[in-house]
Amino acid sequence: EASKLVNKPSKIHINLSKTSSNEKRSVGFIIPEKLNNNSQNVSTAVGVDDDSTDSTVVSTPIDEFFLDSPGASSIDISVRDLTSDILVALVDRDVEIKDLFVRNQDYFDFVKQTAFSSDVRWQEFLNVLFSPREKIPDFDWMNTISNPIGDMDIASIRDYPKSLEYLEKSYPQFFANARQVLSLESHRKGSILGGNHLTDDIPLQSENDAIVNGNNSVTTLYDEFKRILLCPRSEMNDVNWDISIYELLDPWPQLVAQFEEIIAHEIN
């Protein structure tokens, strides 16, 4: 039986050199002399198919690597050579990513709904996602799909006050999502980066961040978000505005992604 015949090899030798894409590759494993003497069919003893006799041996003589090794035989296992520009575990990237997309449709539907405000932007993302390696190298591909809207200054939307004024009408789904979660809170949770970066001169409208019940009116984070969103530069500079928006939205990453996508769409 193989379990009785196979001892731990004294050494393992893997030697892969550059070859053309059409040439077969092989990996050589040193087989102990004892195993070689005890079995006339070494490949069967270690579970290697005898039919793989068309593999090309590319390793140089074993004595050049292990001068003190006892006599040994080798078994050649065909492998596929990968170039150094392959950085993701997808050999046929465009084909395999499409298969992953089909198998994980619910996940990608969620990404579309939470991170992309329009079908046009979503299609642009898919064009990159499904692009072949020959068109977009792995490094650029990973950077693009990891952050499809890139680093951006959300305060630049304040250069377009009319756009800010009509955001709620233009993107009702985002504001519905924001209302659903922010209306349940009456004080800031602080940034996910740690701590609350807001200064005392940017308080919530309600004193001590509390819910106001005196006249049946309630000030929530959603109310505060809308107030800050439309706050003019004369009352709040861009730095504080940027911090205030993120302080409100950071605990809900899906809202951050949606808001950034909206801003990117508006300013572009």
C-alpha cells in the first residue's frame, strides 16, 4: 500500500525556469532510494497517473543541487507557469470573475444598490470588473474596483449650491435610506476612525445633542444632516462641513458610499 511504501522524502526539488507560453512545465520531487527499490511502479505508489508521460522535464541534473543526496528517482508533475504581472488569484480573470458574479448575484445587487446611484455608473464599474487582463493589468484593475470613485473632496459640491438644494429631489432613495437610520438617533456616534472630531462650535441644533419633546418636535441626526448639508460657507467652512457630514454618516458605511457616489456624479 502507498501508506506503507512512502517515506518522508529527504529533499524536495522545485526548479522552474522561464519558458514560452506553449511549453509544458514540470516540478521534480525526489523519491527516497528505499522507495525506488521496493516498488517497480513508483508513480503508482505515490498516486501519480502513469499517463502523464508527455511532461517535459526542465530541471537540471540533481547532483548539481544536492551533491550529498543518495541515489534518487524523480516524478514530474505538470504545472502552469504564471507571469509576474498576475497579482490576483484568477488565471483567466475576465472569465472567472463573471462566474463569481453569477454565483454571488445577491452580493453584487447589494453593491449596486448601496454604492452606485445610477445605472450608467454601475455599467462603467462592470466594464472594468469584466475587462480582460490584456486591457487592464491587475494592479490598475484592483485599484479601480476597490475604490471606483477614487479619493474625492465632498465639499466641492458646495460650489454648486443649486445642486445641493435639489439633491433630495434628485436622489430620493438615498434620502429615504438616510431618514430610515438617522431618524432613530439623536446624537452623533463619532467617526469610525475613532473619537468625535467635531469642535464645540459645530453643535447639534438641540442642546446637548438631546431629543426635544417640548412641543412634539424631535431633532434627530437626519434633521441635523439636512441642516448641515445646506449650511452656507458663511456659517461653516469646508473643513468643518466635511467633518460634520462624515461624523453623521460614518457609522453607516452604505450611506457614506451612496453619498460619495452622488457627489461624484454631480460634480463630474
